[in-house]
Amino acid sequence: MQFDQLIQTIALAAIPVLFAITLHEAAHGYVARHFGDMTAFREGRISLNPARHIDPFGTVILPLLTLWMGGILFGWAKPVPVNFAALRNPKKDMLWVAIAGPASNLVMALGWAFLYKMGLMFPENYFAEPMLGMAMWGIRINVVLMVLNLLPLPPLDGGRVAVSLLPHRQAFQLAKIEPYGMFILIFLAITPVLSWVLSPLIEGVYKLLSSLFGI
């Protein structure tokens, strides 16, 4: 990607990316508080302030690198602290805390798709073109974050969902992967493997949104 194209992309993608990561992480904290864990609340992480959730490498540097290299937009925010032992029913409630993040991305993807549809309906509007560009990035980042986080690899949300659903013995074995999960994910990201896994799933969600909104 050329430098001027990168600057234009950053201008359009910045707000959708900040919303995507902020609401994703805040959703985890809010649901954890609902089920009895006050850790995120006490640390001020149930917040719509992006500064509380930004990870310099995962939120800024890595997404810029993936944009520049032309790959799948990839990154993460600082995980919201959750003390699963403080949940009223730790194994059962873990599922709802984990799924809250991807669910928030699905809701945001639907919202951006609606905004994109509005832009198509009023093409003569002065703001239609930037609205379409921003909405497209909103759809893209939220779909990617949702699909990525649903992979059954701890500490991703999908890994925690799997730990919640599996019998205790299998759940314990899967949970042991968590300290190495991010290293595995980064390795997959710098090889074609992650793209091979994610691309068909992402395309499937795009087609679903397209059929729902006629875009």
C-alpha cells in the first residue's frame, strides 16, 4: 500500500477500530460484573474511553503493519481483567463473559452495515462517500474481530467458550494452552495459516450481511 493510501485508510478506519476494540472489551467487563466479578469495574475498564483499552503493539503497530502489507486486518486490545473464580458459577458464567466481546462486534457490524445501506440510498449527499468508506471499515474490522475471537484457542474468547462447554477433564487440558495461546496466534498470523482459516469464515459473514441489508 502506498503512503498516501495508508493515510487515507487510517483516516477512515480509526473511528471504527476504536469503537470495535473499546466496546468489545467493555462488554466483557460489563457481563463479568453482571455475573459477580467486580475486577474490571474496580480497575475502570468498563469504560468507553479507548485509551483504557489500547495496547500499543496490538492496537496500533500490528494493525498498521497488516494494512501496509495488505493482509487481514489483525490486532487486539488490552484484555479486560476477569477473575473467573469470582463469578457466581465460574464454569457456566465464563461462557457469557467470553461471548460478550464477539457479540458486541456482531452488533456493531450490523450497525455499520445499516449505515452503509443509508449511504447507498443517498449517494448525492456530500457525506455519502466518506460514510461508505468508514462503514465498510466498520463492517470489516468487526467481522474480523468477531471471527478471530471465536477461534477455540485460549486466551481468545472462543477458547474460553470451549473451556466452559467441555467436560472438566478436557476443559482443564485446553485451559493449559492459555499461557502459549498468543504466541501460537502470532505465529499463525505471520504465516498464511491464519488467513486460510479465517478467510472463508469472514467471507461467509460478509455474504450474510450483504443478504440481510441488500448491499
